[in-house]
Amino acid sequence: MSGQPGPGRTEGELDPEAGPVPRFAAELRALRESAGKPTYRTMAERARYGVTTLSQAAAGKQLPSRAVTLAYVKACGGDLSEWERRWREVSDELAAEAAAADDSTRPPYRGLTRFEPGDADLFFGRDQLVERLAELNRKHRFTAVFGPSGSGKSSLLRAGLIPRLRTPGGGEGGDPRDVPPAAVRILTPGPDPLRTHAERLVPVPDTDADTWLIVDQFEELYTLGGDPAERDAFIDRLVAATDADSRLRVVIAVRADFLGRCAEHPGLTAALQDATLLAGPMSRTELREAIVRPAAAAGLIVERALTDRLLDEVEGAPGGLPMMSHALLETWRHRSGRVLTESAYEAAGELHGAVVRTAEQVYGELTAPQAELARRILLRLVAPGAPDTRRPTDHAELDFGNPADTRVVLERLVRARLITFDDGTVDLAHEALITAWPRLRAWIDAERDRLRVHRSLSEAARTWQALGQENAALYAGSRLSAARDAFPRDTAPEGERSEELTPLERQFLTTSLRRRHRAALLRRTVVAVLAALTLLATGTAVVALQARATAQAERDEAVFGRLTAEADRVRDTQAGAAARLDVAAYRMRSTPDLRTRLASDAGRVLATRLPGHDGVAGSVAYAPDGRTLASGGHDGLVRLWDTAAGKPLGEPLRLRTGGVSAVTFSPRDGDLLVATGKGGGIQLRDVRDRSRPRALGRPLVSHDEQNVVSAAFAPDGTTLATAGDDGTVRLWDLADPARPAPIGEPADADASEARSVRAVAFAPDGETLATSGYDGTVRMWRFGEDAGKEDGPGIAPLGKPLREHTDPVWTLAFSPDGRTLASAGFDETVRLWDASDPARVRPLGEPLSGHTAPVMSVAFSSDGETLATAGEDDRPLLWNVANPAYPLQLGEPLTGHTEAVWEVAFSPDGRTLASAGADGSVLLWHRPPTVLTDFTNPLTAVAFSPDGRLLAVASTDDGLIRLWDVRRPDRPRRIPRTLGHEDAVLSVAFAPDGRTLAGGSRDGTVRLWDLATPERPAPLGEPLDAHDRGVLAVAFSPDGRTLATGGDDDTARLWDVRRPDRVRPLGEPLRGHTDAVTSVAFSPDGRLLATGAEDDTALLWHVGAETRVRPAGAALTGHDEPVNAVAFAPDGKTLATGSDDRTVRLWDVRRPDRVRPLGEELAEHRGAVRALAFAPDGRTLATGSGDHTVRLWDVTEPARAEPYGQELTGHTDTVTSVAFGADGTTLASVGYDLTARVWTLEADRATAYVCDRTGGVLNRAEWEERLPRLGYRDVCEGR
């Protein structure tokens, strides 16, 4: 059983007349009162926010965020739209008050953001550098500004150079009357600059003056993974500005650590000779100007003491400029009157406080593996001592962990100016980070001894390398022992090895250990050799046989180790390959680690690979039959695939105009295929015979011969919409596909300079379209016979453009019911919109922010409950959008592509997702049927029927219990009927006969259900008023005659359920606990009852006839925090308890009045232990935790219990309940991530799943690339 939050907390007094914030807090409290005053713990469970966050929302000290406000309202059953309106009114009122209080509504400092041309009046301290750059520009047509991160390059160009160029004579010098203002264009490259910025690479027309092209963040050419050939072509276009006849002048800004990359291009190298400027640190005088003069421009004064203090703290500090700017911005916000004082600076957090806020934001946005990698990277940049100091580190020393994650972490830390990266050296941006950021301080304190050992180890490894790996330089004695003890997992067998050390450090340490082992072996051998010689004559044959057996065993061990090590290495980036390697290792040896790894593999979304495109595979679409898939590539080919067989159908089709941008099938019969691409090309194919497609008519050339990037059919299949890089949307009548005809006039749908409409989609009603473009907007359109110009056929705008995105919007899709629209783009977010009224579309909830790079595709499943998103971070994500106002990520990112994913599409049945990527592959992702996602609310409890035929799952806000038929546990079947409660269901249990199910609810009631016919469940009697507050736990006695309940009212109760329609209480409530009773369990003989509670204890009770219940001995007090779960072993001799203190404890209960602990606490979990269950044979214990994992424990000998294999991974939030099936080979778990998982613990069944779902993965060529010296083996026997 799982534990649930309990009682509430006291709130301070409020004066609603004191201002808008106290008034709003009072209104929130009134809402909570009207909802029955639920405890904040109950509200936290409902809203999935922290208790403290929700209680502070109504504290009246500051206005809570919109998201927290809506979570609070949702937890109290309020009207979300009404409260969003109220929140916006209060927010506007506060903004108006702040504006009225300020002498100037425009801050004089830019904070962490760069200066823009409009900020030139606030840009001070760089006059000399601007002048030197202008002088350089007068001598050269192509110049570059290099500087480290945080040196102000972008601000120098935007607020220093550009305003000067736009001043008459500013670009060329001379008499301003003779030289007009320069024409200036500015861009950042992005991943495909030739396409996105082509119009900016030519001079401005209608002027004889040169055009200045400013290319900021030039390093994006190397960081965003663009095509190297296109990158070189773009640089060639820029370098052409050096020609005397060119009317283009170019200035680029480049991070200093990319100087080497720039030198790879010969033309760029030549252009930059004598034409570069280094943006170095500001002098003390320049810093003083940057501090004082912006304040003076706003009519403010900076206190001299504050100026001097800032100068001392910032001068010479790498990355200090943005930190200073941010600290000054916060000081301005805390000022009193017209003076910026040192006390206001201290109140704002000083220079270090700004860093802390930024650091926590960056850390919070990382995935769990990336967060751990960030911890390890930052610790490597610290030298422990008195005091601790920065440690500049070679980039090569950070060569550990997943390379893709390392790149992401470093880029984000650099981008946030927390670290600097110059000349191959990585360093903390400021030593103050060590003392000012509590999280980093705690890491250092916890790892101080290991850090000292590591610093010595790292230096010794470099010395060993420099000496040609001489044995004399290896570790020995105490130093070797200390290093081995500090990094035990780096010296473990390959299959169990972690990656805390770099390859060089690990090689040095393992070589040292091998040398010591060989020396010890040699000593033992010398002692034994004389004795061995006396037996040589009679034992030669035996020794030879033993030697051969030993050699074979060593070879097998080496192969096994390499397989498991390679699986671990690629698991985060190539899940399918890792799973196949797990199968290969399991074929050699069945270990607990591999059995649990395979159980996790069988619960993952794995992919079949369809190779076939040369270069980028950019588009993919399913035919309505679900069996045929079309993919289009930049190689100009369209391929049709039989998805069941994983094989191509016929020969590929070639698009005559070049690369394919979009493919789509007619929606009704799938007999018509449309492919679009470059040069305005639109081709139609009759694909009724899938292996012999037939061209229909002549290819259309449209969109001013620009790239046609998107195409969409209307639901009836007779109208096609296309969007292109000419900035228009066009409609086509395909009633006769052999004679397509345009409908109406093209509609302008993008207002940017790029003039690119990136996506078009029809709503299911066939009368509404949506488009998105490079201008960052989403636009709605009405389609009809009178919607075009002069009341003719065509489309007309609906409402105003939607402008929530901050960058180009690359993709959009309607849900199957047309009520929700999804959009995504270069701002790395996905947004959901309420499109029920197409003329008044509004945002739904907060943006989905799981991606770390531009998002290029979105797609809904056929039932509308799942959304797939994908983009340049290579990893598609799945989201539960059954309630689109509160979307939630489903499972882990899908890993298999090695480059950007351009498009995703669901199969008609929603079970398979196709993706097309820049790595040239098409992947078919198979959603495991054992992961159940039919939920809109967090899940609290799960239970198997005693015969293992049924699975019951309970959820919170919808108050439902859902049933599955699990007679085939690898394919659970949903039983349509649900069991309803008035409030959230917190606990469930089957009676021993399997016919009766009990459910406990937050409203304090218990309901009993007759499941003799599961398809027609029937309530038994009236709801039972069991507790004053929520029923957190229910359990039947082994004979089925008694039901135990545990409540939020601090009591447990027993009930006579022999007549389920007439339940009666047995005796008085059991009052041994002082806080909520979270869990109850009967011993197998029914003579003991165990209860666990939030008072940190568990109790045992003797259960006799009728009302004879009495405490058994003293409370079990081994835990330090609430006890969430209790469970008896099947033999009745052992009790397990799980707690918020992250531990499991086992107890010998053979003498209930003298219970004693068994062995050490089990402390592998990293979060609260929320659930426990013993396997039917009693040899295995399963636990579920707040660390999002399920663990198995070998409890064959309870006093020597130990982990069984690896943790089971797949949940993305707290695991609240676990249960074993009747035969012990199936385990179910549920959690706050809105999923239930049915784990197969039979390794053979798991390997069959892996092999069936990873066709085409780890072929011979990939095997030889990954394991070059290990002979290829077809681990799945041809599948």
C-alpha cells in the first residue's frame, strides 16, 4: 500500500485592504474554505506541486505565479478561466503600481541580456573598442570580433557599432553630409543559414552605398549541427565580400574558443588576416563608466561606496560584465529614491546572488542524467583547500559520460555565463560561485576527500602519459589503495562500471591495480612453483585441461564484459542497440543485472530501423491502412514501406525538382500520394498498387519556384493546401487528381523578411486551416466557397495572429477532435491552444519545455490523448495530453536517432510512431502494450486479483478505478467499465475470492464492488463512512471476512465484510498512532495486523475474534521519517516497512511482542520509499520510490537482504504503488506520471519483445563499428 499526505498547517492573519497581493491571498483562502478546507498535503497531491509552494501562494507576501495559482485553484475545484482572469487583473494592478513608483519605467541596466541598438544611450565603457573596430572596418571589408563568453561581443556590435554605422558618415568616415547612413542587416546563423538568410546575403537594393552584414554568434555554424557543406557554402558567400566589386561588408562576432574552427576554412582564414579585434576585459575606468553613466542617464546616482565595491569585485573577473549588469539591475529594483546604495545592492543579493539565481535555473532545466553530469563537471573545476578555489581544466579532462549530454551541459553553463571556455580550457566564471551557490557548496563538502584524491590521481595520470606510460610512474602502496577506495565503481568489472573518471584516469588506475595484482600473483607463484615441480610428472594432463578451461573462461568473461560495457555506454543515446546488447550478454550468462535490465528494456519504446535515404530523411507519413508508410529525403527520393515486414515496396520515386520537403496520403483511401519539394515542385502519384506507383499529370510548379515545405489534405481528400518559402498558402482542387486546379488566390501568411510559411494544417471540420511561419506567429483561416477575394472560393483570416512564440514556428497539428492545436518552433517550446472557436483561439496551460533545441515536428495520436514532438535535440518526446491544459511527459525521451529529427507521424491505431531524421534513417517506434497511459490524473494504487486475471488501478481527481484483463500480461486489455467514487481513490484491494474489490477515497468513504463479471461491476451496499478524512489504505484478511482501513484521521479500523451489502464496524478505532495511518497489512494467518503511519512508526496488533484487538509490543521506531508502506512476507515471519527516509527495514515478527530488526537497512533508493510488495514465493521484495524507480531485493535470507540486479526504470515521477501477479513473473507499478506499468520478470519473454521491436538495429556493420575485435553474432536469430 502507498502512503498519502496528511494534516494541514496554520496560516497567518491577512489584511485584504493592505493591497492587491493580500486581497488576492484572502480570495484564495476563501476558495479553499469553500472547498471544505483540504489540507495542503491533500492539495499538493491533487495539484502535483509542493506543500510549501501552495501554502505560500495564499500567504499574502507576493503574488504567486500563474502556474501556481491555477494549481491551487485546481486543487480546490475552482474555475480555472475565472481565476486566470483574476490573476491577470492583480498582475496588471501590480505592474501599474510599480510603473507609477518608478521615475523611469525603463531600467538603466540590461541584466544578463545583451544590449541592442536601441540601448546605445545606456552602453558605456567601450568607446575605445568601438573606435578601434570602426578603424578596422575602414581598412577591411571583412572583420571579426573575437572574445570569451561574457566579454560583451554582442553588445559591442549591437549597441556600439550599429548605431555608429546608422549615423551619417559613421560607416566610411569623412564628411557626414557626403556619406548617408549605412544600410545594416544583422543575423545569427542558425542551423541552415543559406536557406533562412539568403535574402540578407545580398546588398540592399536602390542604394549605391555598401550594405553592412553583422553576423552575431557566428559559432552557431558549428554548434547547431548544420550540414558541413552548407556551412562552407555560407562562409564562401560571406568571404566574397572581400572582393573589391562587392557591395557587401561583413562583421562577425565569434566566441574565442571557436578560433580553431574558423581556421578550418581557407577563405575565412585569409579574410581574417590582420582584420580581427579581440574584446578583452574592461579597464577600471571603463568599468566605472559602465556602472555610473547608465544611472546618470536615468537621473540616478550610484553611491561611491557601491561603485568602489563593484570595481573591486568585477575587475579582472572572467564573465564579470553580465554578472555586474544583473546585480546592478536588481539593485535598481531595490533602490530607495534616486540613489543606488550599497545596502540596496546587498538586499538584492550582491554580485553572487545573481549568480545563484541563474545557476539554479540552469540546473533545474537539465534532465536527471545531465544534472548529474553538471555536478561532476562543476566539481572538476574546483580545487579543494583553505579556501576552495577555481581549477582551470583542459576540455579533454571532461571526457566522461554521454558526449551529447556533455555538449548540452557545457553549452548551457557557458550560455548562462556560469563557466568560461577559452583556448580549450574550462573554468568557473567566478570564484564567488563556490561560496555563493549552496548546492555547489554542499557538493564540495560532501566530496572533499574524494576531490583531493582525484586531483592527485589526475596529475599522476597525465605524468604517466607524458612519460610514455612507464611502469615506474604507476601508483602503488597507500596511494593506490586510496584511489581504488575513492573510485570503486570505475575499477569494477566492465558490466558494473561507472564513468566518474576520464578514460586516461581510468586506464592509469586499472593499470596500476593490474600491476599490483601481477606482482602479488608472482610472489605466490614463486612460493608454489617448487611444490608444483614435484607433481609435474603425474599432473601434466590435468594442468593442461585446467589451463584450457581457464583460458576459455577468461575469454568468455572478456566478451561478456565488453557487451555489457558497450550496452551501458550507448543506453542513453541508442536504447534499441543497448537492448540488443543486453540480449547478447544474457545469451551468455543469466545474471540478476541482465534480467532486470531486460525487464526495463521491455517497458521502453524501442524502434525498428528502415534505412534507405542518403542524407537527411525529412518527411514521413502513414497511409490510412496503417501498413504503408511514405518517407521523403533530401536525396530527392520518396520511398514506400511495408511497416509490418519492415521492407521497401517497389522502387523509390524521384522528385524531379530535388529534395523532398513533405509527403502526405489522401485521408480516405490513401490511394493518392503528394510529394513536395524545392523549385515549387508538387507531384501527385496514384499508389493504389503500392509496388508500382503511377504519375498523375505533369508536376506542378508553384510558389514562385520556392521550396514547398508543407502540404495537407482536407478531410474529404478533394482539397490540398500547400505552404512555401514564398510566404504564401495555396489551395488546390484535387477532385480529379490528374487535373489539379488552383482554388482562389495565394494568401500571404508570413510577415517576416524570410517570407517563409513553415507549416499548414486542416482542422477536422474541413473549414478551418492553421499556418505558422518564420515571423513567429500562428494564423487561423476560414476555407470556403466565399472566403476568397471578391467572395470567391479560397481562404480568409480568422482572428488575430497568435504571437506567444518568440522565434519561427516550424510545425503545427490539430487534435483529431479539432479542439486543440499544437505548435512548436525555434524557441524550443511546444504550445497547446484551445481551438474550439477558431476565431478566438487561446493558449492552454504553460508551454511544454522538455526539448533542448528547436522543435521541428508535432503529431497527435488517433485518440488525441498523446502528442509526439521532435526536433534538433535528436530525441522525440511523448506527452499525455488527454487533459491538454495539464500535459505531462510520458516516459523517457526516445533515443535512436543520431541527428536532428525532422518529422514524426503516428500510425492510425496510435501504437507506432514513425520518425525521419537527418541521420538518413526512418525509425518505427513501438509503444509497449504493457505501459498503460489511459489516465488524466496521477495514480495512487494498484492491485492484482488473487488469480492474476484482473488488474485494478486507482487515480486521484477523477475518482475512478479502472480494470484490465491481464490473463496475457504482455497484452493487457482494458475493460471499458470504470468504478466511480465521489473523490480521489487512494487505495484498492481485492478480497481473497477475487470477486470483491475495495476502494478507499479521499472523502473518507470505502466502496465495495462485485466483480464476478468484470465487464459489469456492481456496487455492494452503500458507501461506508470509514474515517473522518481520507482512507489511505485498505486490506482484506486472508479469510476475506475482515477489512482493515487506515485513515488520515490517525486511526485504523476493522470491518466485518462477511455480508458486503451490510458491513459493520468491529470494535472501536485503533488509536495507537499520532498521525495519519498510511498503510495496513494482515499477516498470512490473519492473526496480526501491521499499520504504518506518518508519525515515523509501525505498529503490530493482535487480531482475535470480533472486537478483540490489542497492541503487540512496542512501536517499531527504526525510521526517521513517515512510514509509507508495510507488508508481510508470505511465510509470516518477516515484516517489511518503507519510509520517507529512503530506506526499507525488515523485521523478525515471529514473536510479535518482541520484534527485532533483521540485518542492515536497505538504502539504495534516492527518494522516499512509497510502496512495498513481496513476491508469492517470498524470495523477492519489490519497492517503489520517489526517485521514479522500482527496485527488486533478494530477501531469501532476510538478515542478508541485498539488491537484486539493477533498478527498473521507465517512470518519470514518484512510484506510488507496486503489486506482484499470482505467479510472481509479473509486477505492476503506478505513479504520479499518469502511467501504469506491467513489468515482465521473465527474461526470455523480455528478450522476445526486444528482438521483435528492434529490427534493423545493431546489424553486422554497426556491430563491427562498436565491437571491432569481437566477432559478429546475430543475437536475435535474424529478426
